[in-house]
Amino acid sequence: MLPQSISSRASNMSRRDPTAPLRHVDPVLIACTVILSIVGVIAVYSATRGPGPDYSKAYLYKQSTFMVIGAGVMVVFSIVDYRKLHDWAWVFYGITTALLVLVVSPLGSQSNGAQSWFALGPFQLQPAEFAKLSLIGALAFLVSEFRGDIDLRRLVALLATAGLPMALIMLQPDLGETLILVVITMAILLVGGLPTKYIVALSLVGLIGVLGALNSPVLADYQRNRLTAFVNPGDKSNKALYNIEQSQQAIANGRLTGQGLFDGPQTKLGFVPEQQTDFIFTAVAEQFGFVGSAVMLLLYGLLCYRIWRIAQVAKDTFGTYICVGVLAMFGFSAFENVGMAMGIMPVTGIPLLLISAGGSSTITALAALGLVLNVHMRRFQ
Amino acid sequence: MDTSSPRLRMSILGVVVLGCFLALFARLWYLQIMEAPALAVQATANRTRTIATEAPRGRIFDAKGRVIVDNRTSLIVSIDRNELKKVKNRNELIARLADVLTANGTPIKISTIEKRLTEKQADQLQGAPIAADVTEEVIHHLSEYAEDFPSVSFERKTVRVYPYGTAASNVLGYTGRITAETLKSLEAGTDPDGVVKSYHPDSIIGLAGVEATYEKELRGTPGVELVQVDSKNRPVGTESYQPPKSGNDIQLHIDIDVQIRAEQALVDRLAVLRGTSQKDGTKRGAPAGSVVVLDPRDGGVVALATAPTYDPQEFANGISQDRYNQLQNINGASALIDRSISGQYAPGSTFKLVTATAALSNGLIDSKSSIYDDGVYRVGNPAQEFTNAGDQKNGNINVIRALTVSSDVYFYWLGDRMDGTTLIQDSATAYGFDQKTGIDLPNESTGYVWTKAEKKALHNKYPEAYPNGDWYTGDNVQLAVGQYVIVVTPLQLARAYAAFANGGTVYQPHVVWKILKPNSTVTNPNDVLRVIAPVVTGTVTLPPDVRSPIESGLEGVTSGAGTAASAFVGFDQTAFPIVGKTGTAQVKGIADTSLFASYGPALSPKWVVTAVMEESGFGAEASGEVSRRVYELLASQTLTGAGTATIGSSD
């Protein structure tokens, strides 16, 4: 009986066992991921091929490679039971924290005034990207252990856990990535049952902190300018505004149906800076217009909805919190990146996950979606 | 309500994320649908640059269809002085450039290059021109080894050429680079296709003469290339290209042969007179003068000579400051002033035409009214004496004789009788004095003919400059002989005689006759865009009893006892009789202004010729002689029929 049962489960798992993980993959989530990844590769290529006639394909090949690697990582992160990963959460957290320390040491490399990556041959490893996922894991671990009962002492522990990578990333400095960690932490604490009084208190502290930071020497002038540019769009002395103006013009240039693939003049001629990463949305919007970019945003929204939904149907709170963290990561990534390109959010460079060029961010995003899929697949087990 | 319920918290999270996405959609809609048109304009301006190429200006023809202003391409090598300062081996560079130029057909010394580099340009924005009209080989070499020639640049410029040299330079004017102020204020014309002939900081515009007044016609339509540039302003492609189109051609009333003759006669005579003494012993400076030849039938300007003058070619490739200063002082006179329209002179006895018209038409005298001229006319008590020139006594004379022999006494008498009226001034106004003629050239002077009231007003306004505001009988006596309270321009004088010649019609003088299509054939009627119609600005009433005695008087001037007889000795007046009046206007401290105003042939006047020469003495000996030489050409044209085909047929 038993051997037969085992063998039947082994051979007919998907057909016979209604709780089998493979029976519960989320096709919508996977479809959104695949389509967005393809859109991303095309957008990156169009933003980097140059005005021609010798089109550069370097970014096309690189980003495709990352997608393939990312797909593999996603499979791994969805197949290995996430509850086993539960025990590994602190290992990941420890590794990324160590990398964050190393990256600000002489081992790390610098560009655009931020020391944020390791040079590994032709590739660049950005530990801050992985830190997002490991923080999600660590916080999900802690909050699920606390079982909805978060007192001040536990809150301090949570904030310390989140604060360490944030502080290290601010040393690089990378304001955008720090902000994502803040948002991830806020989302997990919110859903994890942080008492309302602490939420209010933390919000106040955060508000005062932001106002204080803007008026203190902690931020460099260029950072302050970038953060406040969207509030004062008429300020001609603000250099950050040039980028936003250019990107908004490029977006407007797309009109309803877009200029057509590879036909966006602003995109093609390089008027928009950091076009393959921070301002990737302009390439999409100029070439595919309102219709194309709205569809892309809808897909992104659908992806977020699925993650939100999976957070609710998860078998355990650990799974829920992981989904909440990933939701915060994707939602904020879209809102900040796209919002910045359209001039309604401060200028802080963060990638639009799955769309922007970048190995670390793409692989992290796909790994995160693998985890979410993992939670969904095992919601009956 | 349990505010920490996981379901509620999840919903809050969901609402926040949903809100974020809605905000993104709203903004996307705003940018791509609502604001797109406005932002797209900015975006286009951002990624395109307009490169304008100056088009050739229209050509200028004379009345007989000869090209008197043309274009050609000139290859110019210049050095940017600011860039040169940054060049390390400066002297080697200049030596190298001299070698290249010399080896390729433009011999030049290093010292010449150095000199051109130090010359102050009238136009500081341009590079220092080192060599003009260099060969194609030079350009090939410079472009091939561009890195060996930092700060050296070359350009292909369309420049004006003047097949007749300096002839009519005062009429034609010259061109130059537009100034920043002009660029702001200048209103662009449109070409025959309605395309705006826009201006750019490098545009060449007409700065004087017809080039300036007909700027809107002559200017070509610049070629416009819309170049797509990348974010570093590097050109990556052409979005559109509109090739340059030549400007409209124009045809003048000027007959270049007559113009050249008038200029030559003027220059020659001034040179002869310069340094000699007039009758009273005053040295003649003879620095300057002018000749006007008008067609009395329509106001067409056949010639407009002024001396000294300049070579418009000197302005074509940019003129040095030194040379510019030099041109402003040639024998004490500026070459840049067109005396025929800007010079103001007392008309002297040539004004007796006006006084006689006033007296005859108001019934003060008739053709027979005579007085005894003993050489002196006395006014008031105690008597103030006004004498004839050279204390000549003319005896018993009427108005006819008084004009022929130029009796001042007779006209002093008329001035005395008309004192207290404005009859002379009114007659002067009718003939077109004291007002601009409206000629189509810039910088015309107005002249003046004072009345009692005007003299008073001037004194009240500027008591220092005009210490005496009262009008004396003496003033009116002087006015009658064109002195003291009157100045006129040579063109005004010519126009007045033209009005008399044609029976009383005062025309607005016109230099330009026709506007033609770009690259036109002057004989093709289809190429005429428009003909400048004669404009009548007024009339002088000249019934026979007024006109005949004056005509008789003026007819006598060029023969027998006439004041200009000496100038026309040997000129065949049976075929081409000339009617005229000399003038010798006194100017305090220097030699007299010599004037001669005339027309011919007498019975069917085709030309008015006036000459005015500064510090040149008696009317006949200077201006009369110059006019005679002009008439010699006109008469030969009439006899051979050469002049009749084109003059005045502006219907």
C-alpha cells in the first residue's frame, strides 16, 4: 500500500494529487512576466542601438542573457519549497549584508559618484539589488515568527534588521534603492500587524526625517535638487529638470499610438539620459504611444494584482509576507520609475523591474517572482 | 473596527498600489494625449537645427538692360583671431598658409597675412579675411590637411560684382553683414512664391543705395536645411532641405553710359578747378559735387553722380576700418555721402525760376515789365545796398532779359515787392522745395525755404544758433535770388526744372523702373513682376503768359549774352537746344558754389541736367562745363536713336 502510494504519487503527481505544486502554477503571473521581459529586452535594445547605421547590439545580447539566467533562477526559486528557504533567510541576509559592506570597501567599483557594484569581467554585480530580496526574506521570517504580535522591542528588532542594509546602501550612496527597502519594510510591517499607534508614530518620524534631511547637509545639493525638482518644475537653475523635461517631451512625442518601434527620435538621438535604465519608460512611451505604454502598465498592474492575490491565499504568513514584500518592490519600482519619467516623482534612479537593463535587478526580480509563484504553487500543501 | 486585521491591512496595501497605478495612468494620459502637441513642438526644436544658406541677391540692370550689379562665387580664406591665439606654433602656421596660397595661384607674403590679421575689421564678428578669390586647389589642400591649419577656415561666398566698377556706386549702394539690432527690427519680405525671406545672424543685407531701399526685392530666399542633431548637437541626418533661391532682379532708370559720363565730367572738372582762383581771388577747393539727370516726363533718374565716391567692390569682402576712415575724408569731403540727394546748397540764381513764376503768376509783372538795372538795388532807410555779381550794369531790362543775363537787381526788386507775403515760398513749395522728393534712395535731405514765421520760430527755439528772429525786407530780397534763407538739394533743383520743362507736373524721382523675376531675361516681358509707376506729387500752374517769358529767358542763357554761353561754345544747339540757368551761390569765407540747372532739347524736353559743385566758382565755368559734357552724350544718343528706345517708356 505504502510503496504503491509512493510510486503513484511519484509518477502521477500532477494528475492524482490535487495539491501538487505543479497543478497550481499561476499562468497569469507567468504570462505577465514573460511578456514584460520581452518588452523589456526590446525597449533596452531600442534605447541603446544608437542612431545608426551601425546599430549597437551589445545591450540586446546582454539583457537577453540576463533574462535567460533570470528564468533559470526563477525556476529554482519556485521549485524549491519556500518553507525550506525560510530556514535560509538569515543566510541570504548575512551574505548580502557582507556584500554591501564589501562594495563600499576598495573592492567595489564606482560610477556616477556612487560606489555600488563589483566588476566581474563584463558584468557588474549590484548587491543592493539582492539586498531587496534578502530583506524581504528576513523580515518575512521575523514577522511570521512574531505571529501578529509586535511590541516595541520586536519593532526595534525589525527596524534594526531593515536599517542595517539601508544604512550600508546610503553609504554608496544610492537613495533610490534605500527608498525601496523603506517601502518594502513599511508594507511588511503594515500587513504584519504593526499596531496602528506605531504606524502613526513611524509615519511622523519618517515625515520629520524627510523634511529634516532635505534641509540638512546630509544630502548633497544634486540629490536635493533631484528630489525637489518635481515640486518646482519652473526652476530653470535646477539641472535635474533638464532630464525630466527631455523625458516628458519624449513621452509626449509618443502620442496615442507611438512613433513606431525604433522610430522614436528623442530615444534614438539620445536626448534622454540613462535611457536604458532609469528612463527606460520614455523609450516605451515614445515608440509605442499611450496605447502601448498603457498596456505595459496594465500588465504591470496585473502582475501586482496577482502578487497581492497570492499574498492573500498563501498557506502561511511567511508566504504572505514574502508576497507583500515583492508586491511593494514591484509596485514602488513602477510608481517611482515611471512617475519620475513623467515628472510626478522625485528623480532617484531605480530600475523598472523586468524592463530596465541590468543583470542584478533583472535576476532579483525574476527570483522574487519565482518565490511568489512558489507560494502560489504550495498554497494547498 | 480592528485596525490591525490582516484583511484590512491587505486591502489598504492593495488600495495604495492601485492608487499609484491610477496616478500613473492619469499622468500618462495628460502627457501623451492632452499636452502632447505643446510638448512635441519643444521636442522638435530640441532635436533639429536650422542651417541657413544665403541665396544670391537679385541682379541690377540699367535702363538699357545691361547688368550693372552681378554675383559671383568667391572662395575666401580667413583666420579666426581668437582661435589663432590658442595655436602653439603660430608663426609656422602662418608660414605654412602663405606657402599653400602662393603655391596654388594666390601669391601672398607672410607680412601681408600679418598685416591683414592686425587690420581692424568694421565687422568684428567675422574672421580676418586673409585672401579672397583663392583657387579651388587651395581649398582642396586646406580641407585635406585640415588638422595642419587650426583657426584657418574657408567659405564659398556669393559676392557682388560691379562690371562698371565704381560707376553709380552711390545709387547702387553696398551690402554687408546684418547687425544684431537690425536683425531684431528688420521685417522680412517674401519671394514670388510667398516664402518668407528670413534673416539670420550671418545674413548679408543692403546697407546703402538701391541695395538698401529694395532689400525686400533683392534679397534671395535663404536655403533652409533642417538638420537632425543628437543630444551632443552632432548632425545625424537631414529632415528637409529647401535650396536657396535668388532674389528678384531689378531694372533702373539709370543709363550707365550717361552715369559714367556725368561722373567723369564732374571728377575731371573738379580736378581742373581745384587749387585755382575764382574772380575775386578766393582759392577754389573744388572738393565735391554732383550731377543729376532726370527724365522730366516721368521722374525717372537717368544719372545721379556724386564726387568723391567709393568702390562698392571694397565692401564686398568686408572693408577695413582704416580704409573706411579714409573714405570719409577725400580732399576734405566724405565719399560715403551722396551729395545729389543729401547735399544742401543755396540755389543762387537757379532759384530765379521760382521767383519769376511767383511774380508772373500773381500779376506783379508781365513779360514786358521792365526796370533800369544800374547794378545796385537799395532797400530801406538808411539804405542797404544789394549789388549784381561783378557789379555788372544791365540797363533797361524785363524779366526775359533778367533771366538770360542773370540780373540780380531785377529779382531784388521782385523780392522787395513780394516782401510781407509768402508768394515766393509758396511757389517754391509748388516746385517741390522744402520737402523730400521721395526718391527711392536712403538719406535724402529736406532742404528749407524759410518764411517770416519759420525764421521767428527757429529763433525762439534755438536763440543761440539763430540770434536774429526778425524778417527784414533784405531777407526777402535775398530769397528772390536763392540766397541766405534757403537751401535745396541738387535733386530738388532738378525736379523743379523738370516740372517747368514738362509744363508743371512735379514727379517723385525714381531710380528703380521695374521689378523682375529672379534670373530674368531683361527683354522678356513675362519676366516683369511689376513696373514702378510714375508718382505725381504736385503741380505748378504754368499758363503760357507765365511759362513763355521764363522759357524765353532761359533759352537765351546758353548762347549769345547768356550767362552759360561760354560753356556751350561749339555745341550744336540747332539739333539739341538747351534751356538752363546758371547759379553762383556765395558761401562765406570760401569759393562760391557753382550751379547749373537745365533741360533739353528745348521743345520736347527729354532730360533735365543739373550740376552743383562746391567751392568751384561761377556757374557756367564749373557746372555749365560739366553739364555740357553730359549733353554731348545725350545729344549723340538722340541723334543716333540709341537713347529713345528705353527712356521713359514705363507704360
